[in-house]
Amino acid sequence: MQAAELDAQSIQKAYARWAPIYDPIFGRITTTGRKAAVAAASRVGGRILEVGVGTGIALPDYGANCRVIGLDLSFDMLRIARKRVDEGLTNVEGILQMDAGRLAFGDASFDCVVAMYLITVVPDPEGVMAELNRVCKPGGEVILVNHFAAEGGLRAWIEKAAAPFGDKLGWHPDFSFDRVMGQKDLTMVEKKPAGFGGLFTQVRFKKAAA
């Protein structure tokens, strides 16, 4: 069977189902990678874009040196994120509903762009990577945390078996790491495990200086 294609409608439906239970279930699973990515972004500081902000669970962890804009496609997730911001996150400049593949920002708008648990979700991962690259300033960083497909063994077999149900899951279980490596302006400077028994990986890219 072939991997199911994801589209905006299937993603919205999947995350409408996940939104009420995301924090207690997935929040716990993603703690290690989330905190590591936010710490790396906070070291860069300045204007930060979090693409796929979800419920905003990571927002309280950004340093005071960061001015954060979060965006997501899911209205149900964003409703929870906005409530978080309203409770006193003064360094969050905005929470926006937006397609990661068509970012409504000018070139080189952000010092750092963060995308956690996102790139396997979107219909066009290469297009999203191009957008993350475009809105990042020269010399800035693009930081990903994600699940990438295993190269072999039992996990690889399970991922291939689950691939046809990607539209129901809302993500690609068999997502290849090579799909995030096509931006010539971005050089990978770090790749390391990011929790949950090695299922997630943190990747940091440095954008070439102007």
C-alpha cells in the first residue's frame, strides 16, 4: 500500500480531534525535544517564529530575550494557544492562523525559525522547508524537532505498515530525513536525539550569511 497523501482538510480534522487531549498526552511525550529546541532558539534570541505552535505548550519556555510569533493551521489548537498567551506571556507578539507552506512574512524576517513536530504533518515538506529558509535572516538558525523514519529494523517495518493511514494520523510515519536537506542556504550544524527513546530528533541549521 502507498503512503496516504496529507492535505489541509485532513490535517485540520486530525488536529481538531487531538486538540483537547494534546497537552496531557503528547505534551508529555514531546517534553525533551520541545525544551531542547526552545533553549536553542533562546540562545539565538531576537525575533522568533514558531511554525506549528499548536496549543502553545512551548511558549512559556522562551527566554525574555525572545519576541515570539506563533502560527498554526489548526483553529482548535490556536484557541488554546491564545488562552495561554492571554494568561501573561508578554514576549509573545502574535498567534496567527497560517499555512506553513505560504508564510505571510517578508524575506529575512526572523532571527530564528522553529518547527517542532511539524514537517511530517504538512502536505509539501520541501515547500515548507523553503519557506522556513526564506523568512530566516542570513546568519540565523532554523531548528527542527521531528520524527524521521528508521533505516531498518522493527521500527522501520511498523512505520511502513502505518504509512497508508497517514491521513487519519495527521502525519507521515515513514518520513525520510533527506526531505529536510534540500535547502542550499542551510547547513546542518547539529543533529541529536530529542527524547522518547530516540523516536524524535533535533536538527539545527545555520543559514549562510549575506
